[in-house]
Amino acid sequence: MNTFILPGELPHLSRIRDYLNDEVCGILIHRKMSVADVYSSGVVPKDFGGGIYTLVSLADLTCEELQVSDRTLYEKCLGSIIADPRVHYLATRSYLNSPFNNSIVIERIVVNSFLIIRKTAARRLVSGSTPHSVEAWVFAKCFEHLNLPVYVLERTPINDRAWIYRGLDRQEVVLQDATIATAELSASSRKLMTEQRGATPGQKDANGFYLSRMDLSSVKGSDSNAWWSYPRELGFLRSGRLITMPIRLLSFYVKRALYKSYCKVAARELPDTPFVVYFMHYQPERSSLPEGLLFVQQWLAIRLLSWALPEGWSLLVREHPTTWLQPLDISARTPTLYRDIVCLRNARVCSMDVDTFEVIDKCRAVATLTGSVGFQSLMRNKPVIAFGLPAYKDHPACFSVSSLPELERALDVVQGQNMDDRFTDEALVEYLSWIERNSFCADSNERDWLEARLKNFGEIYRKILHGELELP
């Protein structure tokens, strides 16, 4: 079957170049560069017969015209895509245009996507990671509007494993051979259970890192509570090109004001009443845009939670540590966000210094878009309300919501039903075993989650392109 692939940038393509065969009809390099530069890089095999494209190929004006038979499909596809606010967020992030002019960029990408799909005779798309640039996202959406399947390779809740989703906004796990007997849990899964299920608030691992800060070990400064550091901020100022220095200076000023605003309203004391905690995301990132669906602007989720909570319950909002530990995108937070949150009748902001495990253990439920903190919560026997598409959405105690009525129904269950049977050790082992049966681990000894992710993606590409893995 003619397969179009989105492997990422050139280094990602270099990992799978030996697996390319006649089945690959096209490759989209996730970078704004010319196709000539891709070929001159030497990453693409000289005998590769498919088409090579880049983000430039999708966004440039073309003189080619769509076939008459495609023009009605083009109109329906364009209308649906432009109606999705995430596309405008993505376009603004990439092109710094007004929403008015973003529509021109989006329209060009739709036209070029149709042309490329027809030219390569692509029958399916396989993407390494959820597309999260406006070019790649619209390109993948056009496949779906042409009734062509889109498959996405992504991490499972277990960091050293990856699996395959189908559908950009459904992300249904592609199940593997159900006849394979359930083996004993891998060492990494058992370690995960021990650390996340059994650890106490404030507990550290052998390297002195807080166990509650899962997935943050690669972020410099995340092993302490120094959320603001002038040396760190000056380092951000010095990095980058001289021409972008004014933007970095503005980011420094806005971030400092935002941090002061957060500290002014943040409280260390947890509510005495039943409460739900909403864990925010660092933005912009794939985990919120586009995987946060309609709640990319997290204020929308916070507002619905405030409205939907049972009488007498409180809403606790906790910022993501990386917001303070990494450079700030000045478009990601409004200057009055934290003050606005505490103006809600039942909401308060939680201090960063309260250990994540303590917050989880004392709340009634955890809410997030897709954050890994949701998986931590499930392992610590707390239900999760997910506004987006988290990797753990198939857990029986994860409630996916996209509207106020759905949220109210989820909270009714949290408030009124006994869910102990969903949180037993046996239930967790069964869920982790299900993940392992339907996922891949190329190197069980790899400890760096990013490197493990790339190795797993390479192995999945190899299996797909060599016919060892059947996709539905």
C-alpha cells in the first residue's frame, strides 16, 4: 500500500532511511527548508523513488490547479479546517500573522495537500508523533477528509514504550495480536508501579530527584524548588541570535511579572472542603496544541470546572513547573490569568512548593488536558477528568469530557460511586499489561525517555514498511 510518512526532521529520517522501500510514496520533512537542501543533505537514499516535501512545499503558492472532481471536496475540507480554532492557534504560532491573514496560509496548505496526495497516490499516512505545526496538521487532516487513514506513533503512559493510534481526534489504539498470552510485567513497569504508587510526598529516588516530578528529570532545575532564578533567566537572554534579543527581553519582563502575580495569589494550604485539582500545561506544546482539542486555551477548562463542581467543593489550579523553568512564550498566559482564577467563586491557585503527591492524595479527582500527572493520579487511586487526548484515556477511571454536561456526569460518578474496583493492584497490573501487549519497546535498557521514543518509532516504521505489522 502506498504509504506517506512524516518522520520528523532530517535526523529523524536518518534513523529510518534503511527501511525506505517502494511502499513509501512520499516523505514530508518537518522543517522549513527547500527540497533541494533535503537532497543535498545526503539523508535521502539516491534511489528513493517517492516524493520529498517540506513545510515550504505545503505553504508556498502553487500555480497548479486542483482537478475539477476535487474542488467540492476541497471546499468541505477547507470549511471544516478553518472552523477548528486549533488551526488558527497553530498558524499564529508559526507565521505571526493576524487570524485574517492566517486563512490565506491555511488555504494554500489545503490546496497543496490535495495536490501532493493525488500526485503520490498515497493511500495512508503514518506520522511519527501527533502533527503539531499548522502545515503538518492540515496535511494530515486532508488525508482524513479524503477518507484515507492516518496513523500516529506516540509514547504510551509507560515512557519506554510506544504504540500506534488511528485518527487525529480519536487516537484509537491500534490493537496488536490478542492471542498473545499476557507475560509478566516488564521491569520498567514494575519500577513505575513501585515509585508512583508506593512513594510518599516529598520522597526522592537514588539520584535525589523527586519521584512526584515524573517526566521532568530532563528539565534543568526541576530537582529543586527554585522556581525563579536570575542566572537561569540571564542564560535565556544570552542564548539565541542578536536580532531576536528584543523578544527575549520582552519575554523576561512578562515572565517576571507573571511569576510575581502567581506568587501573590498562590496558597500552600490545601482546601478543607472536597476539591478537584486542575494541573496546567506548559505551552505551547503538542500535549495541549492540538491534543487538548477545544481546550487549548486552558481558561476554558478552568471555567467549566468552576461551574460544574458540586456545591461545597473547591477547585485548585496548579501551574506547570516548566512554565518557570523554561523560556516563556509571551502568548501563552494572559497577564491577569492567576488573578482571574481566584476571582472565581470556588477556585484558588496552589503553590508550586506543595508536593504533587500530596495534592493528588488529598483531592477527590485530578483534571488536566493530557498531562502525565493524570497517569500518576490513576496509579495513586484517584480518578482523572481529561479534557484532551491523554495516552491513558483508556483507563477505566479516566473520564474524557468535551462539554459541560459530560463534565457534570463525570463529577456525579466521582462524587457518588465507589470506584475501588478500578484501583486495585490487580486492576493496575491488568491495565499495564494491556499497554505492553499493544505497544513496542525497542530497547528495554534505554533510560532516556526521548531516545527510547525515537528508537521505538524507528522499530515501528521498520515493521510497518517491511510488512511485519498489519494496520487496519
